[in-house]
Amino acid sequence: MVPPPAAFRDPVAPPGSREAGFALIAVIWMIGLIGLMLVTYIAAARYRAIEARAAAQIARAEAGAEGAVNLAILDLLADLPKGESMGARFGSGGRPRLCALEDGTILAVAVANESGKVDLNAATPDLVAALIRGVAPEARAAVRSLLHLREAAQHAKDQAQTQQSQTQQTQAGQVQQFQESRETPAFRSAVELARVPGVDRTLFETLLPMVTTHTGSPGLNAQVAATATLLAVTGARSRAEAERANAAFFLAQAPGRVFLIRGEAVTRTGARVAREAVVEFTPGPPAAYSIREWREGGPQAPLAPAGSGGGAPC
């Protein structure tokens, strides 16, 4: 009998060859899975390294910003015996001065005398209204809200004083409670201005450099006030015109010894951090200072990284 042609034979492979094919497929899948795991691990390690470098740069910028504040404090302490010439290196008008560190970090240091600002708690109502209307003529609701908060705080203080005077025998804890209530102002910090009804973000950012809570003065000192503040409260078109106005809320006394110090740092990679401190100086002897406020600051003027003309060495 003649065997059938090869084309008509049953194409069934031997069992051993089929098992070898399945094993080869399993090995290929395993190699692919291991490769995928390796790629994922390498990518995760790369992102962790990027995050670590970014965190290191932010930490460097934070250290630079805090160092800038301390640098200004030391400068003011060294200049304290000179009286009104305090802040000779960085000034006292709030204008940032640039300098560079050895690692390429650029610092911006700004020193502003608080006596040239409007005290949210102690300034006369006319001065508060003039400042807000000078910045935003339509912000009448903000003026009313701010003055209402001040009146409420003053009423609470007066009520606490009355209660204390009427109390003949009280415990020490009650006396302390009356004392704290009497000393609680409407605003503890200038940043609380953002919570006043009628003050939107734009108005808040405009007013923040012009206000304070640390002078206790009913007016402001035109000698150290920023030009924008003088123009706002007087309605003048130039600083010279504003100073000639001799407004009733200008004070002739010497500038105070409370300063807002702003330190800002930007690293070579562009990491940027700002810190602000309100510092009060006492002439002594020995000369000393106390920090009344410490807060984070948002970016203000453009500050380029190193290599773009960032200023003299710090």
C-alpha cells in the first residue's frame, strides 16, 4: 500500500515539542515582566532623586531668606547708636537691595520703618479712611468694616476695664483674664486685614506694605513713609507735593525703632523663598532686639537667578 502524500498527513506535533513551546512563551513573559519592573524601579528612583534635589534647593532658599533677615538685623544693630541713620546699608524705605552668596544664591533684603505706615489699631479714622480711599475709591465697605471691628474691640476693652474696676476681690486668674481682654487689639498682625469684609485680594496686597499693627501711633511719619503711602493718604501726585501738604496725620517725631525686614532668596535652579520679620530694637546698653512677628512672604519684585547680574557679594 502506497503511503499518503506529506500534504495529507495529520500535522500533530509530538507532545514534547508542545511543552517546549509553552515554556518558551512563559520565559518570554517572565523576562518582559522583570524588565517592566526594572523600568518602573529606575523611573521611581529617578523621580525620588529629582524630588530630593528640589527639596534641597528649597531648603537652601529657606536658609538664604532667613539669613537675609538676620543680616539686616545685624546691620541695624550695628547702626543703632547712630539714631535716625539706622539701616544705612539696606536703607529703611522698603526698597529691596540685592546681593549674592558664594553658592550663587541671590538675596533681596528690604527694610521698612514701621513708623511710616498706618497702624490698623491706633490710626485715626480719618487716616484709615484716607488710605483705603486713596488706594481704592470704591472700597467704602472696607472702610466701614475695618472701623466697625476697631470699635467693637475698643468696646470690649472698655467693658473689661469697667468690670475690673467694679470687682473688689477677684482671683488672680480672673485679673489675668481681664488684663488679656483689655490688651486684645482688633488686629494682631497686618495680614489679618485679609479677613476684613470688603477687602478683596487685590486691595489686600496693595494695602499690606502700607499698614502695621506695631506702632501704636495715630498718624504716620512722612520722613520714612513709602511714596505710595504718602500719595494714597494725601491724594498728591508726587512725593514733594505730599510732603508739602503737611497733613494733620503726619507726625514730626523721629522715626520709630520697629522695622519690617523682608528677606528673599532665589537659588541657581530658581527655587524661591521669602521670609518677613517685624523687629523692635532697643538702644540699651546693651543694644538688643525682639522679634514681634515672623511670617512667610510671597514673591514680590522679579528676582533673577545667579549669573544674570544679581548684585555684589553679601
